[in-house]
Amino acid sequence: MPAYIVSRVSIEDGETMKGYMLDAPSTVEAYGGRYLVRTGDIQVLEGEADYDRMVVLEFPDRDKALAWYNSAEYRGLRQTRWDAADAHIVVLPGEIV
């Protein structure tokens, strides 16, 4: 069953985030993931959007998603993101309920 990582990102250091955004895709692909959404073009229909970007990643399953997030390949990039932005990141199952 697929799993999705959904991120809401508030960018504080745009230059640093540019490097992160260039380097992150290869780590996602290495774990069987792919980007479904990666945008700053956010139209709010309800509530407030106090963030700059939304990212949705799809992985074959939760184990692959978590393996990517905790991987050595992503660890340095994760620190870069922490230095440049605030994020709210969740992992969700792809099951239909």
C-alpha cells in the first residue's frame, strides 16, 4: 500500500532552500519515491495558509517512506532544511477508508 509524506514549509532562507530543493529529489528517487506536488502556488479555500510551499511525496509503502526520511543520504539535507525553514511533515497511509 502506498504511503504519502505531506509537508507544509515556511522558508526563512531562500538561498539555502534552493540547494536543498535541487539535491532532495535524487534521495527521494533512491527510495522508490516520487513527487506528486511540489509548489508555492497555494490557493486557500478554508482556514489560513501560513506557509510558503506544499510538497507531497508518494512511496511504495510506509517502510520506504520512513527509510528515506531517516536515511544517511537525506540526513544532511534534512539538517539544511532545518537551518533554512520550518516545516510540518506527516506520513499518511494510502489506503481507502
